[in-house]
Amino acid sequence: MRVLSTVTENLSSRGFFCLVDEPLALGESVACILGLPLWHDPQMSLALRCQAQVVWVKAMQDGRFGVGCRIDDYAVVA
């Protein structure tokens, strides 16, 4: 299993878009942890453990890859 650090650009209840340094395969199943800042205290965050599937991949001009993932399941991490 490889571990990638990403920058999430967009998040919704159905999925997310992130930037990665190496491409992921279309249809690949990924396990991820999303850190979400709390609106009332930006110093605190909430972590979601997600199971997601890669639904699109796009090579970016800066050499990274944009990846769109559909969230299939998630749980709040205590």
C-alpha cells in the first residue's frame, strides 16, 4: 500500500478533488483520511476516514495530477 499526501481543492458530500504528485488509476479504490477544519475553531479539525473510488484523472500543467474521487463510505475518526 502506498501513502500519498494530497491537497484537497474541493469537497462535497459525494466526493472530492485533490492534487497528487503521482497518478492514480481510473476506477482505483482508495482509503483516505480527510482533515476538516471546524468552522467555529479553525485551530481544531475533524478527521473522516473514507473509502473512495477514482472517477477521473487529469494531468496538470505543473506536473501534478488532478484526481476526482467519489466517496463510497466514511466514518468520523475519534
